[in-house]
Amino acid sequence: MGWMEAAIRRRGGSVDFRTFMELALYDADHGYYARGPVRYGRKGDYLTAPTASDWYTAVLARLFEGLAARAGAPLRVVDAASGDGSFLAGLLAAWDDRNEAVEMISVERSAALRRIQEERLPPGRVRTVTGPRGIGPWDGLTVFHASELYDALPVHRVVGRDGGLAELWVEAGEGGLRWAERPAPEPLVRHFESRGVRLEEGQVAEACLEAGPLHRSLLAACGAPAAAFVLDYGYPARRLYDPRGRRGGSLACYAGHRMDRDPLDRPGGKDITAHVDWDTLREATRAAGWVEVALVPLAEFLVRGGIAALVEARGLGLEREVDAASWTARQEIKRLLDPDGMGSDLRVLVQATPDAAPLVSEALGLRTG
Ligand SMILES: C[S@@+](CC[C@H](N)C(=O)[O-])C[C@H]1O[C@@H](n2cnc3c(N)ncnc32)[C@H](O)[C@@H]1O
């Protein structure tokens, strides 16, 4: 019997899909993110923007420095879901430790990944915490960054049935793991009703009930003035739950840079992810007293953040002859800006406390008011 079947039997023989996904990703012994070594990145199962290219982090380093200069305040960076520490290591490299005064906080749930960060990052330079409560107060500007945090949270799965909703459960039976359906509980029914979404018969969808409360408490923990940059795959609710686009839901699994749609196969052996409902994060923003500055595709964000100026500053503009370094840089930038890939599939939700919103808009060349 596999570890997941045993874990489900210990819980009475069946669990809702949210519990299954929580175990598959975060079980202390077998979970995808709980075990070392790092499973994603160039040599792993899938790429994220910080692991795809240093250019992503270099643009954010420039933007963060510019924001602190505009605010005339000391800078604190909070990287939530910091994973293997790629983003924080990239910031330190981009700043070449010119920015020693910057306070850096890493928020990471996985103990295995926290250990990897400890080995990778200069000792004592980054304070590592496990959740919003560890962030603490700061007398200056806080920039919050989260790349693919919210699409890595466990989700409930539901299916449209008889004009209502059934929740998908996972049973550990004689022949292994199999799907089951139960009436959906009230919080899930409310999640869809409050967004004006009615699923078609047989339409499958996911709902993350913890994304909103987590986002709200992370923003609140940043204090003010503060700005947030949330990078993720997702859509506003109406589009996310539109049966014409995603009748089977958005849940996907990744292993060896290949995608499949069967989370019950090899639990713990591959990543499981579901698109973010941007409306949920937007509600949390309002509830935290923050405002939305923009929700833009990654490519537009990087252009607004000054990627072209950075390319010029590094002498890698079009006048530079093609050599190994300029070729690699161009390939990496192309990947980040790709209109058929990361550049448009990934979006950046930019949010700020009301006192910081004008300077964030200005820094990104967005109109204010
Ligand atoms: C898809 S990885 C992204 C890693 C990194 N941000 C990147 O983009 O390369 C998701 C990360 O979120 C972490 N995570 C999930 N839930 C979390 C939570 N509630 N608080 C902090 N980290 C969390 C996981 O442990 C994992 O490291």
C-alpha cells in the first residue's frame, strides 16, 4: 500500500481533495515540497520566474531600490514562499551588497526549503520565518513579493451536479485511490455564489478558501507604507470558472517539465497547482485597507519595471555583437517576455497601502488618480 493510501485510511478511508493536496504537497515525510532536494527550477520539474532567469530578479531589485529612494525611507523586502531562496539570493547579487541596510525576510513553510536557504544565503543576512506572525514591525518602506505562493495552496475541488455543487473526495479503496462525490459544504457553495458563478452539469472547478485570509494577514503584517508584487497564474473568477475555457478546472500536475491532469497518480512525486482567483486576492487587499495599483502580464510589468534600461546598462543592447553572454541573456529575456508563455500567462498583481500607491504607480509609469 502506498503512503497516501495509508494516510487516507488513518483518516477513516476518505478525505476531501483539499486534505489530499495538503498531504501530497506538504506531508512532513512524503510531501512534494517537504522533501529535499529542491524539486523545481532548471533541473527540476518546472520553472518559476525567479528560477528561469536572473533578469526577473534584477528588474525587481532596480524597482525596489527606486521605490525606497522615492519614499526616502529604509527598505525591507519580504519574500513569501521563498522556496529555494533564488529570489533573495538574486536580490543580494544584484545589489552586490551595496544595499546592506535593506532588511530581508524570507517566509517559507517548508522546513526542507528553509534549510536549503540557510546553506545558500550569507549567514545572518536574511531573517527566515514560517508565516505572517514572524514578520514584525518596520520603520520604513516594506516591499512584499510572492511568486507562485497562491497557486501552491491546497484547493477544494467541486463538480456541478443537478443544478448544485458536489465536492470531490478521494477514497483509499481495494484497487487504490479513487474519486468520490459528497454534497458541497456551505463555505464552498458561498464561494461560488458570491462570485455569481454557477457551474454547468459535470463542470469541475477548484476553490482555495485559504488564499484570501493568508493574503490579508501577510499584507497586514507588512505595515505601512508598503507595496506588494504578487506573481502567479490565474484569472478573475468569471473567466477562471467559465466552462468555455476550463470545463475540467485548472488543476495541473508537473514532473520533469511535463504537465498532466491526474493528481491521484504518484502523490508526493509531482507538483500539483491550481490557478489563482484574482478576485479573492483583490477582496483581501480591500479588507486589509490596501489598494490595487495594477494587474498586468509579466511582460508588461518587466517593461514598465525598466528591463530595457537594465539591458542597456549591462552593455547587452542590440549594438552588442552576438557572443555567448549576449545570446544567453537574449534567450532568457525572450522567455520572460514570451507572449505565448510566461510573459502573458503569468500576471503581476501590484498593490500598495494608500500612502505608497502614488509612488508605486509613478515608478511603473502608470497614470494615477
Ligand atoms: C511554486 S513554489 C514557489 C517558490 C518561489 N517563490 C519561486 O517562485 O521560485 C511554492 C512555494 O510556496 C511555499 N508555501 C506554500 N504555502 C506556504 C505558506 N502558507 N507560507 C509560506 N510558504 C508557503 C512552498 O513551500 C514552496 O516553497
